[in-house]
Amino acid sequence: MFITFEGIEGSGKSTQIRLLADTLRAGGATVLLTREPGGCPVADRIRAVLLDAENRAMVAMTELMLYAAARAQHLAEVVRPALAAGAIVLCDRFSDATRAYQAFGRGLPRETVEQLNQLACDGLAPDLTLLLDCDTATGLERARSRIEAAGSGPREERFELEALSFHQRVREGYLRLAAEEPERFAVVPAEGAPAEIAVAVAAIVTGRLQRSAV
């Protein structure tokens, strides 16, 4: 099963996806935990370009194409082989992030974004997408605090430096996508305690795995 986690900056995706991986592995499942952009050497190099605040002059179409390139490599090198081997693949962001950020956030034509997604994904879509939803200002404050606490190392903050209105458009885009595909999306309120959110996430995933096994 291919399960993706989505949400605005600071929504807790990375924490919750790790907690879910631990839960599934404790139950005996083979789990691959990965992320986008990145997940393999080539895609990680593209990630460094995409998220570096020094690259704020990057235009939206360049951004879109770089995401598509990273995704194509990641799927070929990591995701498809893991699915073929029978693993549960958990991915921190996937094609819905491109829809939310580049179409709704940046304002690129949605048809263009969908075309690039189709080329990069070549028919692969998530079986389940967990959308961690929280207040935009709250999420952005969390994300910026996390970056400041990280200290040394690359500052992956190009998106965190965007205006609040940009992140509000992204959140609205995510919620619209969830409304369009209610069978695939599960919207999880993400402003409570991480442990409580993890329980809700595990219940959703366990239920979906049980149904898929029937």
C-alpha cells in the first residue's frame, strides 16, 4: 500500500509519519519511510535547490519542473521497487503537494500541474492520503521555530519565508483536493497533542489496511 502524508508547513507530517512507521513495524509490517522532494541521491540534490532560501528568485515554472524531475527519479529508484517487494510505503508529501503549492499557492494553471504530475507519476497514485490540517498561522510559527532550533546545517526555509497569504492558499487548496477525492483523503485535525493525533492516524490506516486485505 502507498500512503502519503500532506499538509501545510508545521502541520506535523514528519512527526506523525515516523510514529506511524514505528506502529506498523511493531505490528510486523515491512515499511519504507521516504519523503519528497528527495528520498534518493539525485532527488536530494534537487531538494537542496528547491528549499534553499538563497534561490528565492526561482520562477514558479522552474519550481514545478524541478519537483516533477525529483519525483520521477524517486519513484523509479525507491517507491516502485518497494511496492513491488510488498512493502507499505509511507511518503512525506507527494503529488498533492505539487497541486496545493504550485497550482493553488503559486497560481500556475492546474491543467499544467496535472500534466507534469502525470508524466512524473506514470499512473502511480496513493492508496490513502492523510491530510494533517491546522491553522495556517500556527503551522507557520511551528515551522519557523523548528528551523531556528535546528542551528547549523542547510536552512530549508524558502517556503517558510513566503507570506501568510501564500500558505493560506495552500491550505485551502489541500482542503479542496480532499473534498474532490473523499475516498482517498482522510483529513486529520492536527492542532492537538502529537500522541492523540498519532492514535487517530493509526486508526485510519489500520482500518484501510484491513479493508484492503479482505
